[in-house]
Amino acid sequence: MATIDFWFSIGSTYSYLTVMRLPEVQRTTGATFRWRAFNVRRVMIEQNNIPFRDKPVKAAYMWRDIARRAERYGLSPKLPAPYPLQGLVLANQIATLGAEQGWVEAYTRATYRRWFEAGEPAGEEPNISASLGEIGCDPAAVHAAAQSERIADALDAATDEAMALGIFGTPTFAVGREIFWGDDRLDDAILWQTGAIR
Amino acid sequence: MATIDFWFSIGSTYSYLTVMRLPEVQRTTGATFRWRAFNVRRVMIEQNNIPFRDKPVKAAYMWRDIARRAERYGLSPKLPAPYPLQGLVLANQIATLGAEQGWVEAYTRATYRRWFEAGEPAGEEPNISASLGEIGCDPAAVHAAAQSERIADALDAATDEAMALGIFGTPTFAVGREIFWGDDRLDDAILWQTGAIR
């Protein structure tokens, strides 16, 4: 089976659900995923798309909806989690480095768990060092490398690539040029990829 | 089984899916619905929530997502449908009258079908008269009654009631004070109502 591109930004609330349940989805469906970090904040600013920050009623629903879905997936978040993230760019620069070095999935899951289950914002201390230490990375070395111009450029290039696909939010699943937005469209993306829907 | 409140505004794009598939959902699940029209545009203006009008990338995805879902439900819309609707308020005043007189569901389905499948905007001619005629109503009499102060007030009161429930968009399904937003949360609302999820 071909691989589905999982476009995410650490900083997205609904992506918590996807990040945490993807191992189980892989196990039960055989689907495989390529983890693609991008900067959803830049996309949203360019597209004048502010989903929650100035919309308290919609934001309250979002947390309730995540709580219900999390319970179904056997997750135990402490909600609402700190939002929005100050360190969104750094968090995703680290993920970009992790994709090069093979630990993007482990890091992203570790940092989301601390953010959503311990109330420590991703992209800042103590979350960064604790998450990296937990997965066997050297926090100081990663921190420096992730802020290099090369990694910053790589994240920007990935963000451009996401926008070229028509991506405007996260999580988004891409099967070729067909995109599926939202944790609740993961099943559709898998069905599409297998040819079960068209 | 208790009745689920189906809060809708004629003018919502995703509500097309719900409006068209609800008979089948009722048949297969035994769920019943109370059709509650409200003015989602007033809610969105008050909450600074502009989902699509100034967001072309997100809007393009919305039409594609509706097309995929429509195909799954056996529907054949011509997309994109005319959007946004100029006659949103009148369309929902007619629905409010229809709820009093017992034809809200038939009218809403007829007007959505013409809007999404024949390209005739709901809330204006020829859609209004054709939809009302099709379901056996007198278009002139309904048109006059729907614009009465009493019906306008009833729609406003329903909109206030929706906002008091925390509703910010449509379709929304309410089970008591628990709300589920989006055609893709209809299954969750039914599961919640039966006690299968909590």
C-alpha cells in the first residue's frame, strides 16, 4: 500500500487526536504515513483564517468535541490545553529535523502528550528538553540544529509545498493531490487510497 | 427514543448533505429529528466567524469535500452551488412557518434540491415558488405569511435559543444541552442520544 502524507503542525489542537491514535490506525488498517511538518500559522495568516483565537464560542465547542473524541480513542487529555502556542515555529523546526533523523513521530507524540496531558506548552521549556530526552535525543544539540537556517528553510519549503496542494489547516492527509482535512477525515483518506471510494 | 434537535439554516452548504440523507438515517437508526430553523448568518456576524466567503482555498476544499461525501450518499449535486445566498433570511422565515404548519422538512429538502442540483438559489425566485408548489403549498400565501412580524420574531427567538445552546454553525444536532456540529457528527449525536457514548 502506498504511503499517505500526514501534514501536521505542532500547535494544532485536533492534531492531538491524530498524533496519538495513528499507531493503532496503522496496526489495524496497514496504512503507512509520512510525517510532514509545516507552519500552519503562516498559512492561516496568509489566508485570513483564524479558527479559534477570537471565537470563544467555537473554541469552547472545539475543546468539548476533542474531549468526546479523545475518550472514544482511550486518551485522557487535560482540557483545555494551553493555546495558542508561542513556540509553534520552533516546535515544527524540531519536527523537521526529526524527519531527517528518523525521530519525528516519537518526538511529536512525546511533545503532544506533555502539551495535552501535562499542560506543558509544546515548543518551549520544559516540554522540549523533556520530550527530546525521553526519546533519546540530546536536547541542546537538537535545539541548536533545529534553529539553523537550513532547517528554517526546509520548514518554509514544506509550508510552500503544503499550500501548493491546497492545504489550509491541519491535520491534513494527502493521497497524491487529493487532500482530506481533519482527524475525522482520516478514514476517508485511507478508503480513498485503497480505491474503496472515488 | 427521544428526538434530536436538528438546527439548520438554509444557506449552509454542508447542511445539504444532512437535509438530503436524514430520511435514510431515520429509517436505518430509528432516530427522530425536530427541524429547527435559525439565522446562522446573524450568529456568524456576531461571532466574527466567516467560514468561506473570504477564504478561497478553504472554500475550494469545502466543495470538493461535499462532492466526495455526496457521492457516498448517492447524491448528485452540481457544484459549486450559488453561494452565499442573498435570500437566507426569507428562506429560513419560510422554514419557520413550515415548522408551525408541518411542512418544514418537505420544503427544506425541495429548496435544497433546487439550490444544489439545479443551481437555483434558495430564498429567491424561481426556487421559492417552485419548491412550495411542489409540496402543495400556495406560494403567494406562504410568502406573505413568512414575512410577517410574528414569523420574523419567531426566527429571531430561535436564533437566540441556538446561541444560548452554544451553537455557532450549522448543521448542529442537539441532544439536550450536548451539541454536535457538522454533518460528520450526526452519527455521534445518535450514539450519544442512545447512551452508546458519553
